[in-house]
Amino acid sequence: MADAEELNEKLMADLRGVSVATLTTVLFKRGFRNQFLHDVGPLDPGGRRMAGPAFTVRTIPAREDKAVPAVLSDRKYPGRAAIEACPAGHVLVFDCRQDARSASGGDILMTRLMVRGVEGCVTDGGMRDCGEIEEMDFPVYQVQPAPPISLLHHLAVDMQMPIACGGAPVYPGDIMVGDDEGVVAIPADIAVEVAADAIETTAYEDFAAEQVRHGAELFSVYPQTDLSRQKFERWRREKGR
């Protein structure tokens, strides 16, 4: 029998194999309407996909007496402590209040995360050193480049608390999935069933797309009908899916 680690690895592999678009549809069918992170996209479109549990950091607007350069040397400062605390396989998620005027991080911090085996990084702010980060084999999602230092506008105050990112609620441990279109946060307790449903949905949509390319009338295959389901099952056996 597979252990928890093997099951977790399979889940993440399954989620990397389906699109964020499909995952949002599957979540919608379960009543979740607000799990897509708006205006957050890949720094490197075409890079590898991302899936991992969220490790969260919350920021507030910087105040001049607190957001001083010395704080970056404080091992307890959440904005830097999280770089060492985020576990391998997880996704570091910054709540920057959808403010991309200054950076959530740069190439040195992202390199440290990559070397430690972290899965990726997401912010509803921006990153500096984007050219260098783009060359890394490390998924990073942002709103836009943000060269100015973080402390101009952001002071990190908490780790591993519920946050908002891109207007979506993100709880520690939620599964963050990213592809070329963006990022979705899947509640951890339904991630397995969402992944299974998304795999089934993807297979059917591949079938429907093929049928439409071959001239099928839209409503005969999409949404699914009893007849199209029967055709799909035959198609699936033939394709080995």
C-alpha cells in the first residue's frame, strides 16, 4: 500500500497534469467561486507547472518607524524567516494586498527557495530581478515586475496565517496549482476529489474538442449528454485513457 508521502506525490503530479481552467470549473461545481488568484500570472510563461501546499506570509502597509533596513537582518522577520521556514515541496505565498509598487523578493531569495526544494512562489505584488528569475527552473507568479525594495510599501507581519492573495482566500496547506494562465488555491480537504474530477473532466473535454474539430454540433457533445457519454467511453477505450 502506498504511504502518505507517495500519495501526496501522486496528488501533486495529478494536479500538475490538469489545467487551472479545469480546476476552477470543478471547484465551481462544488460551490467554490473565488479560488482563482486574479491578475497573478507566471513570470516565465511556458515554464514548468506548479503544485504544492501553501506556506503563507501576510504583509501590511509599511510604516516608516518599522520598515527600516535593519529589519531584514532580523531572523524573526517573517518576510525573510519564511525563506528558511517554507518546507520543501510547498509554495510560498505572499499577501501583498494586490500592491505591486515594491518587490516581494528577488533572485537571491528565489534561488534560496529553489535550492531548498520549495515548489514555487506566488505573490499578488511583484518581483525584482525578473530576468534572472526567469532563467531559473523555479515557478514564480506575480502581478508585474517591481524593482523597488519591499520595505517601501510592505512590512511582513505573520507567517502561516489565512491570507488573501489576488483576491482569493488562501489558508496554510491549501494546494496551490499554477500553469500559464495563473494560479488557483484548492482547499486541502477536497484536493484529492478535485484532482480526480479534473482528470475525468480533462479526458472528456479532449474527446469533445476532437469531436468538434471533426464537425460535431456543439450541443451534441458539450455539455455532456447520455449519447456523448457512450461515445466518450468507446473513445476512451480506444485511446487507452
